[in-house]
Amino acid sequence: MAHDGPPELDRLLDDPDYAAAAADAMQALSAPSRLRLLARLHAGPASVGELAEAVDMEGSAVSHQLRLLRHLGLVTGRRDGRQVIYELYDDHVAELLEQVVGHVEHVRLGLPGRTMPAAAS
């Protein structure tokens, strides 16, 4: 089924399971603590201890959030001796964070939103 939007968005319209998976990923970004962890990982890989220090959280709370982010495919972890080093899953996650920050700044500055073309008469 063709739609008027960008072709890559058609899957959200046409596949309810795909839309649910996308909503789960977006919901993961709804917690400030998870956004802060992702922002720290945007700067580079880190251990739970390094993340806890960077975002001023307990290590157990960081581990809990990382399990969720890992389950949703937003971060990945690799064992390095006795610790796990986490990083963003891929560049899409980094771009998503950058887009969120750009959007928030756009709104905070009161810049105009999208302009819709005038309807043809």
C-alpha cells in the first residue's frame, strides 16, 4: 500500500508489529536516566562504573537500565576481563540522539516548525 510519506515510513503504517517494535525503542528513550546513559555512550565505550560516575547513579541502577537498552538493541556490551564495556549499538542510535537534541534546541529557541505547502485550489 503506497502512502504520501517517505517510503521508509510506510513500514510503520503497514506493519503493526514493526510499529510496536519502533514504539518500544522510542519508549526506551523516554526516561531521562537512559538518555543520559546513551549520551555518555555517544562519547565512547564505557564500563558500568564509568557510566555510573558520569551520570551520578548507583551501579545497580545503571546495570538495570543497560539491560533494558541492550534488550531493545540500543546498546551492546562486550566482556573485558571482569567487566563489561558498553557502547551504542550503531550509528543509527547516535543519529537518533543527535536528532532529539537538535529538535529540543529548535523548540526551545522558538524556531518555526514545518511549513505545509498551500493546498492547490
